[in-house]
Amino acid sequence: MTSVEYQSLQLLNNPSLRSALGQPTFSEQFVTQLELLDYMQVQKNASPLIQDIVFYSSMSDTVLTNFYGKSTLENSPQQSSIQAAMSLTKSEGWTYFPGYRQNGYISYVRQLPVMRTGPLQGLLIFQVKASEIEKLIFQSVTDKLSESLIVIDSDNTILLHSTDSSLLGKSTNELPLYKSILTYDGKNQSFITTNESGEKFLTAINKSSLGRTYISLWPEQELTKQLNWLRLLIVSSVIIILIFGIILTIASSKFAYSPIDQLIRYGGQLRNGALGRVSGSGNELDYIRSSLAYLNEQASSLQNYVQKIQPALRDQFMMKLLLSSNVVKLAEVEDGCQSFQLPMSGRFAVLIVRPENLFKEKRFFPNEGPVIAFAVKNVMHELIDHEHISEGFVLGEDGRESIAVIHFKDSANETDRNQALLAYATKIREILRTHLSFDVSIGIGGLRSEIALISESYKEASRALQQRLFDDNRTIFLFESKTATAERLSLFNYPKDIELSITEYLLQGDHLMAKQSLQLFYERIRISDSYNTAIYCYHILLSSIIQSLEEMGYGVLDNLGDNLFVQLKARQTYSEVQEWFIEVLFPIHKQIAEQSRTNSTRKAVQLVCQHIEANQGMPSLIECAELVQISPSYLSRLFKQEAGMTFIEYLMKYKVERAKKLLEETNYSITEIAEIIGYSERNLNRAFQRHVMMSPNQYRLSLR
């Protein structure tokens, strides 16, 4: 429907139509009428929806239509439609004329002139088959009898209805259901409405930022049907789950290990003599001896089973201590340490090992981080062997890092403990790099005197690893409390000038300078010596780059794909962050920028071509360049790029084609035709020799 409205605007730009308005002599200008009818036919053929185009000039009492040609208003088959259109209170819009039930037309009317201050001088009517529009709009709901789609005009007139054609052309002000919906101004987006018959509807209304309003109506009867299915589904699901739970409970109780049950069954077998362990004399001491031996075997099996699952339970207990953000109750710690035979006192320290550049690791898939963590944990477990270390426990949180909790002997002094931690971390890094080709970074937290305080050491190790963002040459980081950070932050200023330089270089396509500016950006933010400040600065830079893309046009951000902020947050080291900007974000920016430039270039050339046709080849290069707001030389290059010819060549070709049409359809002289298309007779001859390989006279003679 929008395309039909746009075509009506194109037709209004036709000089023949504009000259016909307000001219009483237009009824005698047959050549102009033929030209206008030809152009109307072109507009009709441009859209399969348009059935007929009607032009009416009241001053000359002339009606032109594609179907009936020229006639007066009195003799025109469109008389009733034209009279109804002349009496409309709105200057343009869609409407149904009195005879629409016979012909099925919905009409788009423009009263002429468009910007009028005086009386009405004419009409332009585009008649469209309503059923064809309904097929295009309502084809997705033709098989849903309970759903209706409605198109309502800005004056609240129902233009299209997918299920009730009797409402076409009616105002929603006459229908309480639609009136209550369209006049609703409450805060809730869902509410109950009632139609004339008292039937209730659940109504959902949503207004978009573009000014569009979307309405959904659910009849109470349909909701009840849906709820019945939902009730049945819930009841069935609950019954199935209950049956499955009962079966699983019975099965687990049968197969669960129970020494007493095993002993009872074993005693029954002994009484029946099935095992053959006891002689037929039935000596009770032999029965007791055999039962005790069997019970001892089952006790050994149970002990082995507990030993197998104990490390997993112990690891869960220690992970709880590590990740605890609150003070852990001392009673819980004592119970856990006693259950898992863990030392409560001594000196404890936490190491965190994180693999580097896993984003470029080709040996594993992205979701195989736990496989890498498993290999790292095994190496860490094997290397816990030092004269000052009493014992160590290797844990894993989520597959991205491995954690070691180290317990030192009481006899070791502070220096020996720190050296032992550094030696252990160095061994881990060397073994992983030599044998598994992994580069890792290791953070070491401070020592604590109780196992209940290892969460503090874990946090310190995590903060130590944050220094990877500032020092890409180190791989082992000891936690050091810094007192000068606040002073540095007070002197730190966000490098806004470098951010603007990066976005400008990206828009210009100069990625080399953007890369160099990114390095300067890093040098400026590392002065803060604050991980959080640096990360925030990188996020601000990312936001600025995204904003520069957004300014290229609506819909550009849809091409960005996954959340870029999540990707950036996953990068923890200097090299990972820099490589992500250069290898991921910059290419995305380049691709979207090139697509945007290509689209804007194509649109500019199309707009100029439409302007040339609307003005019949008269616009100059300077005029067209001003229209699209670019320089004339650049416009000529764009034409060469998009159309394969320069602007002058395109204009010459258009004028030659127009001159050929005038030679074919009129008896104008060569001089008159040259004047019409804006050429001298000499230039017209040159253009014809170049494009047609003959003179205009020779071309006219060749048609006879």
C-alpha cells in the first residue's frame, strides 16, 4: 500500500499532469492527453496490484483512465467514484467508494493540487483489488479461524479485515470493541475488552518507538481451549513423573547397598544350604562364623567405596571455602576438616593457573575447556613435592582455571614458603609449556594461618592475575597490596582524544593508524595501574566504535552478531584484548562500513536517475549533486561505478531515447525535438551518430 502511495507521488511529478490542472483547454490537448495516458499505463504496469488509474481535471471536465481512455465526467463509468472523492473531507487517503462491493476495489485518492490554497481542481485515483492486498497481508492466517487481522487508517477507518468483510469502510468509532482498544491509555499492556455481543477478549497492545501500534485479541473461548490442553498436559506430566519416581525409588531401594539386607539374604541361603559353605550338620557356630566373614567382606567393600567418593566430596567442601564471600562458621569448618582429614591450622596459600590464548588454540573445540583444565590439574597434582610443603589439593572451578591449595609445614619460615610457591609455579609453567604446549599465567595469593581463610588468599590470587592486562612479559604474579593506586587514579584522565582518533581512522578505512592508536590508548590507560579502570576504558572504546557504526544507518547493528561486550570481557591479558580489537572488531567495522557505503552510493545514483526521469533529462550535474549532497566530480565517479557510464553519458543516452520516442510518435521537426530535450540541432545530430549510428532524419525514415 505504501508503494502505491509512492507511485501516486511519482505520477504527480509528471509535467503533463501538472499542466492539465486549472486549464479549461486541456480537453482539446490530445497529444498531452496521450502522453499522460502512456505514463499512467507505465505506472499501472509497474505494480501488479493496481487495476486502474483515474485522473480528473474539473476545469476542463476531463476524465482519463487506463480502462476507458478519455471522457467527460457525465459520460465516465467512474462518475460516482469521482463525485464521492470530490466530497471527501481528507485531501488524500484510502477509501471505499459506493460500488466497491461489485468491483471489489479499494481506492487511494489524492485531491489536486496537493499544496492547494484555493478550490479543488482535480483528482488522482489509484484503484486496487482489495482481495489481492488481503492475499499478501493475510495469507499467514487464512487457516486460523479464531484469528483476525485488521488494517485501520489514521482516521480510524477499517480498510482491510481478514474475516469480516462487512466491516470494511466503517469507522471504529461505531464499534465499541475497537473504539475501546484504540482509545485505551492505561499503563497495563494487557486488559479485557468486550464486544457488542458481550463476548470477552484478552487484549494485548504494544506501541513501538516508530509510532506503530500492534494489537492482539484472544477470545475467551479460545483461551479456555488452550487452558484445557495445558491442564491436561500438566496433569499427565505430573502423573508420569510420579510413576517414574516411584519406579526409581523401588529400583534404587532394591539395588542400593545395605549390609544388613545382604546379611539377611546370606543367612537365608546358608539355612537352605545353597552356598555349600556349611556342612549338613547344621552347627550354629559355623553359621555365625560364616556370617561374620561375609559381613567383614562387605565392610571392606563399603570402605573402598567411601574412599573413592571422598575426594569428590572433599573438593566440594574446599571449593565452598574458596568461593565463600561470608565468614564461614567455625563449627562447619571443624566438621568438614574432621570428616575429610584436612588440617585446620598451619600456613595456607592459593595458586590459580589460567591457560593463555585459548581463543587461538586449534587442538580443542571452544567447549572443551574442561579437557584442558583436567590436563593442567593432573600436572599440578604430580608436581606437589617440596620439602617445605606438607600437602596440596588441586581443584577446578569451571574448566577455565585450576586451583591449588598449598599447606606448609610449621617448621618452614616465610622466605622458604615464598620460594617453595615460586618454585612450584615455575615447574608447572615449564612442564605445561614443554610437554603440552600450553602457556599459562599463575597468580599466587598471600599466606593464611587457618584453612577457613583460604577464600581471602583465593581473591588475592585472582587480583594478582589481573596484572596480566598491564604486564604481558610476566607469567607468575605474586599478590602485592598497592597503596599508590588511589593517587594514580586521581591523576588519570580517560584518553578521549585517542578514542576519537581510533573511530575516525576506522571510518576512513585506515586500519594501520587505528592499530597504532590502539597501542597509544593502552599506554595511556596502563598509567592508572587499575584493572577495573582499564576494563571500563576498553568498554567505553568499544561503545564509541559501535556508536560510529550506528550512525551509518538504521539496521547496521543487526550485523554485529553476538554480544561484543561479552567477547571483550572474556579476554584477560594485554595480548588477548589487543588481538581481539585488531583481528575481530576492526574487520567487523570494515565490513559493515563498506556495506553501508555501497548501499548509500547505490541509493544516491538511483535518486539521481529518478530525478532525471521526473524532469525529462533537464537537470544538470551540479543540480543533481546538490540533490544528493555530494560534489559533482564524485557523483560522476559514482555513476561510472554503478551504471558503467558517467553522468554526462547517462544524460545523453536518456535524451537520445526521448528524442527517438518523439521521432516515432510525433511530427515535430528535428529542430523542435532538439529544443524539447534541451539540445541544439547540431548536438542532437552528434548524439544520434554516437548512440544510433545515424542522423535523426535517417532514423525517422527508417521507421517508415
